[in-house]
Amino acid sequence: MELVRVQATRHDAVHVALEPGCLLDVPDGLAALVLAARGVDGTGPWLRVGPDYPAALAARDLAALAWVVDVTDAVVEGPDALEQARVVRALLSDDPVSLESSVATLVEAYNRPAPPHAITVWAWVQGELRDGERTLRPGPEQHGRTPFVPASR
């Protein structure tokens, strides 16, 4: 499935066309709420993490959203996005998590219930999406929609 970043304002987000593969990016941080309200399966939020919205809270919101709609992918954008995404990935399980990184220290942390299925968590790094194994680069943006294609090695 192709991933497409769909950028919208908070006012337009409820009207923008969404289909499977869309990653909704609402600057006000309302992407998860809009996706839940819209109920479009196969989509995911573009999450901006940082001091005011740490990765642990993003993981909580993502897990909750996954019980409302079929979330397949999510993007984590922010300082040290690779580490932030690692924290989010780790907390999307029912197991206790102990992890130390540059963005969080977790000791026997829980985030229950875990999503009902696996979610691919991407990090937005230097203009690319990275999930640890794969890298996707943005294609040409048209009307607030940016498709992502595999990066050639």
C-alpha cells in the first residue's frame, strides 16, 4: 500500500478525502482525534512529539486510536525522531517496557491495552520516513498530498 501524507488545517481535516494509506497531518495535533471521528480504516496519524507531547503519550493515543479505527501506519516527527519512534514502538505492546534512550527512560512501563494488531511506526528524519529497515522518500506534493516511494539504495 502506498503511503500518502495528507496535510490539512484543523478546519479542513474533517472534510479532506481520506483512503487507506493516508497519513493525516493536522498541525494542531488533532490527527488522532479526527481519524477516530471519521472512522476511516487503513489510515494513520502524523504525530509531532516533543517536550509538550512526549513519545509515551503519543503511544497511548496511538494505541487507543487503533481500537477505534484500523491504524496501519503512524509517523513520529520531532527532535530525535528515531529515538522517539523507538519509544512509541516499544510501548505498543502489553508487555512491561524497560528502555533508556536520549528521549525517555522507562522502567517496567505499561501501555495497556496494546493495539489489536501491529502498527508500523515511521520516524520523519531529514525529509524521509524511516522504520528501522526501510526508507521512503517523498514524491511531488499535489494539493496538500505527498506520496512516499521507496528510497533507492
